[in-house]
Amino acid sequence: MSGYLFRKFKNRLFFVLCGTCVVIAVIPLLSILYEVVIKGAPALSLNFLTQRDAYGGIGQAIQGTLILIGLTGIIGIPTGVLSGVFLSEYGNNKYATTLRTVNDLLTEFPSIVVGITAFGIIVLGVIGSYSPLAGGVALSFIMIPIVAKTTEESLKLVPNSVREASLALGVHKWRTTLRVVLPAAKGGLVTGILLAIARIAGETAPLIMTVLGNSYFFQGFFSPMDALPLRIWRDSLQPYANLQAQGWGAALILILIVLSLNIAVRVASRGRLKR
Amino acid sequence: MQIKLTGDNLFKILTAIVAASTVIILIVTAYTLVTGSERTLQKFGAGFFFGTSWNPVEGREAFGALPYVFGTLVTSCIALLIGVPLSLGIAIFLVEMAPKFLRVPIGYLVELLAAVPSVIYGLWGLFVFRYWIVNYIEVPLSTYLGWIPIFSGTPFGLDIFTAGIILAIMIIPTVASVSKEVISAVPNSIREGAYSIGATKWEVIRHWVLSYGRSGIFGAIILGLGRAVGETMAVAMLVGNATGPAAMPTSLFRPGQTMASLIANGFLEATSPLEKSAYIEVGLILLFVSLLINIAAQVMVTRVLKVKGGAVEQ
């Protein structure tokens, strides 16, 4: 009978241990959110958000991040979505299986390596100087596999009967895909794109050797540009309290962007599941 | 024929070409890294891999990647040693133990850990977490166990150990979510069979569920390893930025350097083409290691998730 009690005790013990694991993992998250809000909030002001570095603001970094998101979106979204369409609609062959494997590998690429690639092609090659374009290319290398994967998965959720109904009306397959299947999977598509944007907005490593950082507003495609993650990185390594405070303020803005995208996605997809 | 070509086939060919972009990215990356590191590849050959010095002074240039390879190895091992048990605990709790109303919010909180940008982990680590580590772990350990070589040195928080712990936190979402999927994929009949012979919940998990899904959980761990190896910014800010022979991870409490952090910290400071080439060759090694790890992980994870509800996998 004591054996039974001991086993019951062990059972309880592991229940508690597993619960503790969850608590331990959540502590860093809560601490990060707490510190970023407490240390970042005092820095916030209209001046901080709109002026450039020399006037005590991070306006140029916010502008840079928005430009990078735009450039990456222009390159990454069409490429990713079309790749996903191919994998889902024509993906029943060896070629597509290979592409899927490469896609998964690319998702786990070290982001710094992507930075070196963009440095090699764009900064040393095509453009010849540090450039927002190089940053956009590096970030789209990160975005494409994510968007391709989520597109494929959400297109596969569209029932075949929908495709058949459209084909039965005599609509070509390509038109069916673009006008019927893609709109039907709109929710999943948008979710994937938003998550990819949240991911690339916070990427720092590939930006170091591509857009470099700048304390002026956007100066064209042949000069360096600033970005929020770069600003946070450089500020955090400074020994001056005012610059560190600026770094925390920038971190608050960045985390607001990233988390609001994540939460928006979560809320939107929950609504879809309920319906 | 002509009409056929402008319609469906054209669309199919277009998407097929666009879909090849991932392969092109992979090839271009490999090509750029190999050509970019041509100078050091020719000058040092295999010696680059075993060298420990990092001397950009003209005429006496010597570059070696060994300290950073070891640094990556040690920080990733710390990350796995601490991160994996925590992640498994979370995965088990979420699938087998948590009451229904807690599952979604807790799973979501753990996923949010993955959403926090790396640079913010670095910032938090630099100004907050580092002091927890120094005050509560490093100082006591070095005071009482400082005579053991791996605990030697004066702890101030910017070292291999802190970098390893921050990596542990950062791999939790990856390892936990994949293990969660693997554990949920274990058929219920396995659990029911075990309960019916009188096993407790823990015994069911320990002896049946975990051993059924062990290949997939192993894959999840390798996937976490891949994350830890490639992670850059947080490590670059916390690892101490040592270069040359001093970067050899001889003690947990001394500054070190990983491959990724070396590139992030030093790439822009490279003065000569030869030094730039050395950084790119470190990137090439990193790419190679990370590809190997991720291929291994994928083979293991897909093998398990594909037999969902099917035959028992041995």
C-alpha cells in the first residue's frame, strides 16, 4: 500500500514540477514587458516620436523601420504568396517536395548569414553602398519562406468542393485560384503576412551590414538608413544615461508594434474559428 | 495550343518559377559566402578552422575560428541543458495536465516569448537580467566553487554563462511548441491502455507517451539547438565580445564569443579585405553547421508527425 501512496505522491510532485516550468518560462516575458514599459514610457513624447536623433527623437528610426517593412513587403509578399500557391495547388510532385524542404531550412536560417548575403550582393555589388534596398532584400529572404508556408497551409484548408464548383462553371484553373481560392483563404493569408511583418520588424542582425544606421531621416536609396532595432542596439551600448533612456523608449515602440501585430492576429483568427 | 499556353500552363509555370526563389536564395547565399571568404580560404585553408588567433595587423595577419566554434558549442549546450527540461515540462503541462481554460492562454504566453525581438532580449539582459545572474548565481558559485576551473574568473555578467541562459529562454517557445505537437500526436489508445493496467498519470507520460514520441521530441531539441546556434543579437550583447585566444570558453564566467556574435560585433570594424573575408568564412561555417542541424531536426520531426494516429513507430 505504501508503494501506491509513493506513486501517488510522485504523480503529484511531477504535476507541481511541470507547473513550475510554466511559471519559470513566463517570468522573463513579464519582466521584459514590465521593464520596457517602466523604463521606456518616460522617454515618450511627440518630439521623441517625430524628431531626428540630434533633437532628442527617434523619428528617423521609426521612419526607417516603416520603409524597411514597405520594401520587404513589396519584394516578399508577392513572392511568398505565389510560392505558396504553387506548393498548394500544384504541389503534388517531387519538385514541390524539394521546395518544401528548402523552404523549411530557410525558415531556420541564421539571420546574420542572410545579412552577409545581402551585403555581398547589394552593398558590394548592385548598389555599391549601404542602402535601404539591401536591408529590404535581406529581410525579404527571411519573410519569403514564412509567407510561402502560411499561404500553402491556408490554401490547403479551402475545401476542394469550392475549387470544383468554380471549375464546373467553366472557369480556368488560374482564374479559379486567383478569384475563388485565394479570397476564400484571405484570413489565413493575412495572418501569415502580419506574423511575418512582426518577425522582420524586430530583426537586427541582417541590418547591421546592410542599412548600417543613420541619425538623419531617409536620404535616398544610396545612403545608410536608421531602423528601430539598430537604434536600440547602438543606444544600449552607450555609457550615457540619456541615450540608454532613448534605447528603452525605442524598445517600447518596437515591442508595441510587434506585440500589437501578434495580438491582432490572435484576435482575428479566434473570430474566424468561432464562425 | 497558343490559348493553352497563355492560360493555365503559363500561370503554373509562373508560380513554379517564383516558388524556386527559396532554392535560389539558398544557392546565392552559399555562393556569396564562398566567394566572399575566398581570400582566407586560400591563405589559411583548413588551418582557419583550428586557429585561435584573430590578428588584423598588416603583415602579421592570422585568423582562426576555433574559439568561436567552441563558444557556440558551449553556449548552445547550456541553453539545451536548461531550456529543454523547462520546455518539456511546459509541453507536458499544456497537453496532459492543465485545465482546459488555462491551455490556450498559457500556450499563448509561451508563444509570445518567441515574438519578442532578439535585440530586446539583449537590452533586458544587459540592464536587468545580467544582475540577477551575477548576484544570485555567479557570485555565490565563484565564491564557494571558484577553485573549479569552469567557475573561475571575476563574474560581472557579460560572459558565456549569461549568454547560455538567455539562449535557454529564447529556445523555450520552439522546443515547447514542437514537443507539444508531438505529445498531442500520441494516440489516445496508448494512454488508455496504460491507464487500464493501473498506471498513474506521471507513469503514463514517462513510460508511454514520452517513449512513443521520443524521436519527435529529439527532433524538437535539435530544432532548439539550431535556434541557439544561429541566434545573434542577444548573445552579441551579453557574451562579452572577446576575440582571439582569450575567447576560448575556458570558464563559464569569462567573456567569450560565438560565431554569430563575432560577426555582429566585428563585421563593420573589419579594416582589411582579408579580415572581412575571415568574418565571412565564420559565416560560412555557421551556415554549414546550421544547415546540418536543421536537416537532422526535420528528418526526425516529420517522421513522427507523419505517423499521427498510425502504426506504432519504433
